Amino acid sequence: MRLISLLLLASWTVASAAEAPAKTEPKAEPPAKEEPQETPAPPVVRDASVVIAGKTIPYRITAAKLQLKRDDGKPSASIFHVSYERKDAPDLAKRPVLFAFNGGPGSSSVWLHLGMLGPKRIDLPADGTAAPAPPSRVVDNPESILDVCDLVFIDPVSTGYSRADKDTKADDFHGVEEDISSVGDFIRRWTTEHGRWASPKFLLGESYGGIRAAGLADHLQSRFGMNLNGVVLLSSLLDFRTLSADAADPLPDLVYLPAYTATALYHGRLQGDAEAKIAEARAFAFGEYATALLQGSELPAGRKQELAAKLAAFTGIEPAVWLAHDLRLDPAFFRAELLRKDGKVVGRFDARVAWESGDPAAATAGYDPSYSLAFGAFSTALLDYLGRDLGWKEDQPYEILTRKVQPWRWNADNGYVNLSDRLAEAMRDNPRLKLLVMCGDRDLATPADGIAYSFRHLPGLPPALRANVGFSRYAGGHMFYLNPPDRAKTRADLVNFIQSACP
């Protein structure tokens, strides 16, 4: 019966179609036109040369945007970058390439680009503690490391000229993990498009860039199979607990004390050999001082008086002030207090810088003169260099250091951001990976003893691999390379590190 019913239905359908009047078929709608994808501006390429270590180094500059893409092939963001490649390198497979970025989060790569690494640098007067007369400009940098490796300066999404695509939310990139993923994808793409998979590869991250570099060392290996030769952590951190912990946690107090000593020595509040005095302060901080702070309210009053006197001898801050603050001084208070009688406030990024405070009675430092010194100078110098020297034109502003990345997703519920475990894992999985940790003694933003503490506590790192980590200290602050003697030492340390980490 089912077969008969189907045959009847088929016959009725054919007959109905034959008897029905002809109908005009509606015209097919033309397929919807896809919106054209935004394509980045074409690269700007220039050739130039610079004299480094007495030799003329010819190089090619490329300012460009690399378009990141989602899994469906649609663009997600355009990453602005400037790369420098030596033109007379005989074998690219043996020519190292270093990817550099600053921190923030929210910072462009301008500081490393024009402060130290690139073939051009900003022209700052004297020892880098005085603001240049505007407008600032760039000059040749004979202490660049371009003679030993190619350089790629990366501006993460929302910094510099890097932007999310129009169909992508910018805040999709604003987080610890999202940032590592997008910068890692850029490095993979740049390496592929320039045929550099066989080249020795290095990362250099400054400040928060250390968090990014630690994450990338693990991410590039585990996601793309890209083993690195070396990672440089410059004025960096791995664990935010070393900078700002809970009120009951004394770790930041221990970390900052040697930097207070170095600062007081520089400004004449203490006398003596700087290296010896800083080392003495470090031993006291992680020994006697640490034991005392762990006692909390059980610390005897007489003992507290003794410690206040010792802290005064290490900082130039009177014992009564230490006692009034329960033996713990916040860095913002220290910056306001050290030169209060002179009416000056000390810099955060570079504690060598001290300008008129404007409010000598302020409890804490209201501004950072070392940031004020650098921000306008670097911004002007970079935009003049990109526009006049390289010919890169763009309507939107170059975001030197922006708050547009806030709120940043820290992905550290009920804890502190700490990438120590990932760095240790990267070193374990790639036992040839070398690290260089570079720190300024007068850095009150990311003090040197913070990251030193983190390396003493790297979890799960085989003891033999600790020999792969080298430390180098400098007299300046966060951007110690603005100090000419430190800049010369920085070049020597980096050249030695890169050459030693290459096969």
C-alpha cells in the first residue's frame, strides 16, 4: 500500500505540473558581495648603514604592518613593527634574529628601539638624567647590536600603530594569555615570511615584557615547535608578588631595600663604596630584616629600635621615620622622603633623576620626573624618525604608552601573576636555552632583587640548568641604557650572550 501511495502521489505531481499554467521563475538574487578585507599599508623599505665597533654595517630597514588572522582566515589585527636586517650577512641560517618588545602592559617598543638596540638612538644629554631641549632627534648608535644579529621591534595590539581589525574587539588582545598568543603568532608569521626558521632566535623583553617573554618561551615551543636560543629579561619581573603583596607579606620590603641603598648613595645621603654597600644591604634585607618582619607584632620594642637605626644607615632615612612606619617604607613614600629637605622628588623609573617636587609636604611622590624626562623626548624622536627618515605616514596617533589596554585580564584569580613556572618549563624542555637577566641598581619600578628572588625560587628547574642563567647589573635605573657607561656595558654583555648562545 505504501508503494501504491507513492506512485499515486508521483503521478498526481507530474499531472499537476503539466496542467498548471506556466509561471515565470523569479530571478535569482546575486550573491551577497563580501566586504573587502582591510589590507595594511604597504611596507616602507629603506637601505642605510651605521658604523659599529669601527666597521660599516649595511642594513635594510622595513617598517610594516603584519596582519594576524583568525582560524577562518579573516583578519584580526595588524601588528606594526620595524625590522633591521644586515645586508651583507653571508648565511641567514647562521644569522641570529632578536625580537624585542617593551612592557606596560600598554607600551610600544620605542624605548628599546631608540634607547639601546637599534642603529639609531635618541640624543640625550650627559648621563641621561636631564631632559633634552625640544625637539629631540635621533643620532647614529655605534653601540647597537645590529652587527651581530637582526632586530625586530614589535608593538603589541593597541600600542604604537598596531590595532585590532574593525570586526574584532581590541580587548580580545588585552590580557596575559591573549597577549602571549598574539605576539607569538606574529613571531611565527614573521619568521615564516622571512625564511628564518633556521636562524638562531632570541627574545628581549623589558619590564612587563619579561612576563611576556617568559610566556612566549614556553608558548613558542609548545605551540609551534620553535625552540629559542636565548631570552633576555631587562629590568623585568616574573612574579608580581615581589612588587606589591598583601599588607602582611614582607617580600616587597626586602626586595626594595637594596635599591633604596643604591639611591641614597647616588644622592649623597650615604657614603662608601657603592657595590659593597648595596651587597651589605642585600644580605641584611634577606637575613636579619626578613627575620624581624616575619615576627610582626611579636618583635620586641628594643629590637625594633635597633633595626630602625640599621635601616637608617642603609637608606639615609631617619630612624624615627622608620619607627613611625613600623619598619616598612613604601617606594612612593621613599621617593618623596629621601630629598624632602631639598624640596625634590626622586624618580621611579630612574632614581638618579630628582626634580623639584612642587609639593614638599606631600606624603608620597605625586609624579615621576624620570618618566617626564623620557616620554616627550622619545615620542618626538620616534615620530620624526618614522615620518621624515623612513617616510611612514599614518593618521592615527602612535601610542607610546597607553591606558587603552585597560582593564587588562590578569588571569590570576585569588593570586598574583607569576610566569616563573612557564619559564622553568621552557628551560627544562629546551636545555640549551640560555637566559640573561639585566637589572639597574637604581630602578624603583622593578627593583633588581625582585627578579633575583624569583630565579632563586624557579619551580622544578633541574639544578644543572641554573648555569644557563646569567645576571648583569648596571648603575642606572629601569632604562639604565640611557647612562652612557651602562649603554657600553649593555652592548658588551648582549654581544657576548648572543654569541655564546649560538651554535
